Amino acid sequence: MSDEWFFKKGRSNKEIPIGGLIKEAGSSKHFKTGDWRSFRPIVNEEKCINCMFCVVYCPENCIKVKEDGKRGEIDLDYCKGCGICAQVCPVKCIEMKEEAEFTK
Amino acid sequence: MSNVKALTGGEAVAEAMRQINPDVVAAYPITPQTIIMQKFADFHADGLVDSELVRVESEHSAMSCCVGASAGGARTITATASAGLALMWEILGVASGLRLPIVMAVANRALSAPINIHCDHSDAMGARDSGWIMLFSEGGQEAYENMMLAVRLAERKDVLLPVMVNLDGFITSHGVENITVYDDDKIKGFVGEISANKPLLDIKNPVTYGPLQLQDYYFETRSQQIPAMENAKKAYLEIGKELSSITGKEYGFVEKYQTEDAKAIIVAMNSTAGTTKAVVDKLREKGKKVGLLKIRMFRPFPYSEVMEALQNTKAVAVLDRALSFGANAPLFGEIKNSLYELKKRPALFSCVYGLGGKNIYESDVEEVFKKLSKKELGLINYIGLRE
């Protein structure tokens, strides 16, 4: 049995391992913490200086780095919207926007 | 060859532990710890067991250590009493929730306050909803045999629940009896080797124990303990039958002593069942139709077996060595539940006795039978209490 059950909804008590055991290493990747987000970071690409502060400060390690060493996209599957990236950005190019604006 | 030895109940449990030779024993080494661990530590020091004996700084740590060891795949045993069990409380639920087959002997003793060290079932009754299978022992011999049964029962794949083996503090734990100690090889053959379920030390198949489960899965996971408890009843009888081939004894959920034609029955657990047997014998000689129903397994509770045993009698007194303040005494409440579906129910009385080790004498039990036969008891009675 894969452990994806743990991060999906609706499995019955007969379909899950006893004692809540997780039998797969690294299974936290199934846990999309992006669900928790109420603010979404939006980057102004023109202002960004690629200093990488946001990358190293992100507690979820979800800001990617591109092959050329420049800052990549923010992985919204895991970004909890904590806003630390926006706080530490020296040029203030990240804006935290209400999640509701994107789910209208 | 079996061997009859003069042992205290605590030493008898330690003998069982010597024969079981568990992988890990974690225990708090001072009071309220009993002779059980003192004697087992002797066996350990003398090189008679291979167990890792971990002396921890509290019972909370003792049970935590057992949880870790058992999750690691080790056959794990501990022992405690009284306030020690109370301090373990949080981790008792972890052990059952993680489905770890830990075995623990509990010498039943009173809880504070006032400070008291003597026999009382308040400790075990306080832990009765923690998801542990609970066996009770009339004397040292039963405690000794229950330990072996417990190991097999806990580890059964369709059960995987911790088991608490209860024996009366001081009365049994420190009282010397003639104990038949069965042949080491036979007991070792009976308990066999643990085949652990998803052990943490199986590094080729890594698992995570104890993840967070919130509204989504907590209820589902906890509810898995319900069928496990049901399975425990069937498993107990099967394993008991196997143990019978060594001991020649029967292992039922209850012991029916002269209940068949009894007009008045006392329900009791642990050593008071022994006292009651003596009184039953005495009254039977005088032609009185009285009997005893001894509860051996308290969790899972054998409701239908209790109902079957009590359905033809006229009056029942339930002896509780614990209180549930503001509610029915614990055993009384269960017996009352058991009788609900009977069309014709016997008269039922609650008798609370012996808290903090206050003695219960044969004369007290005789008095209960006397009043019970005439239905002269109140609904709730306190035996031996000055009031």
C-alpha cells in the first residue's frame, strides 16, 4: 500500500495501515501544505535582482533555483504563504496578495 | 519438570519474566516499584536473562522507553503500581494507539491523597479506557500464568495491543504462596520468539511511527482498536487452550465457582475472589446455594459471558475495590450493563470495599451473602467503612 492515503481524503478505517504507520520514506511530499495558504507571493520580475535571499530564507524550501543560478518559480503546492520572502527581499519585489483574489 | 516454590506474587511474576526472557525491560527502580523488578534485576545481574534492563528516571519515561523498544521490534515488558501507573497515563494511550504489544504487570495499589501504599484497584480502573487489554489475577499463580498468556496475546497479529496483568498489591505481590513454576523449556516453547509488526529496526523497510492525524484520520485510526479488542477475546481463548496443555488449567474470561444453581452470587476480582471462594465453600457445607463469579478479563469486558453466568440467579452483589466518584463503581457499572438485555434480571447490589488496603475478611463476605440472600442490602453499600 502506498502512503498516499495519508494525504488524501476519504479512506475508511479498513483501508489504512494500523496505528497510523507510514511505510514510505519521504512521503511528506504527498502533503501539499499549499492548502494552508491565505496570502500568495507574487514576484515583480522586473525589480528582482536575483540576490537569492528569498531562496535561503524560505522555511519550506519551495523557491526553486534555475539551471543558470537565477531564482525560479515559487512552488505553490508547498508555499504556506508565510511572507518571509517578501519581508527579507531587499528590493521589495515580492508582494503578498490575498489568496481569495486567485480563487474567485 | 514443574517445580513448586514458595514465592511472593511479585517473585512469581519475575519468574515468568525470567522464563519469557524479554528483549527489553524498562522500569523505574524505586517506589512505587515492587518486588517484581527487584527480583528481575537479580536475575539480570546473575546473567539468567539476556534482556536489556533500562533503569529510567520516572514511570512516564519507563513507558516511553517501552514504546520505543517495542516499536523497534523488541519484546518488551515493564511493571509498576499505583502512582507509577498514574504517571504513565499519557503514554499508555500512545502504546495502544501505536499498536505496540507491551506487557506490564501492575500490583494494584491506592492512589493519593491521602498517601497510601496498600491494595486498591483505583490505579488500574483509572487506566481502563486507555486501550489496554486488562487481565486480573486471583493470586501469584494466576499472575505468573497471565504473564505468559499476555505476551502471546499482545503479539497476535490480529490483536497487537498492550496487555496489563493486574495482581493485588501487597496481598498478592508481597504474600508468599506455593507457586508451581513450569519447566523453562516448555514456557520458552510456548512464548516462542517475537515476530514484530513493522519494526523500526528493519532498516530495509523504513516506517514512521506516530504521525500527526487530525480531523481526517484520527477517528479512523483509533477505531481500528475496536475490532482488535474483539479479536483479543477469541485469541485469549485459543492461546489459553494452548497454555492449558502445559498447566492443566482453564483460561476463561470469567471463572464460575459454584454458580450453576446459586441463588446468590458475588462478583469479584483479584484476591477477594479467593476470600469469597473460602466463604462459598463454608456456606455450601451448610446447604446455602451461593456462588462466585470471578472476572479474569476486564478489557475487553466479557458482557455476554457475564450475562450467561448470572441469568438464572436471584441476587448479585458486585464487589469493587475502587470508586468512581459521582458514578457507579467501575465493575458494578459493567455488570449492570451486562444484565440489561435479560428479560428477568437478578436483584443487583454494589458493595465497595477495601480502599487503601482496608482488610476484607471472610466474615465480611459472609455478611454480604447473608444480606444478599434476604435482599437486605442497599443499592450501594460500603463494606468495612466506619460511617
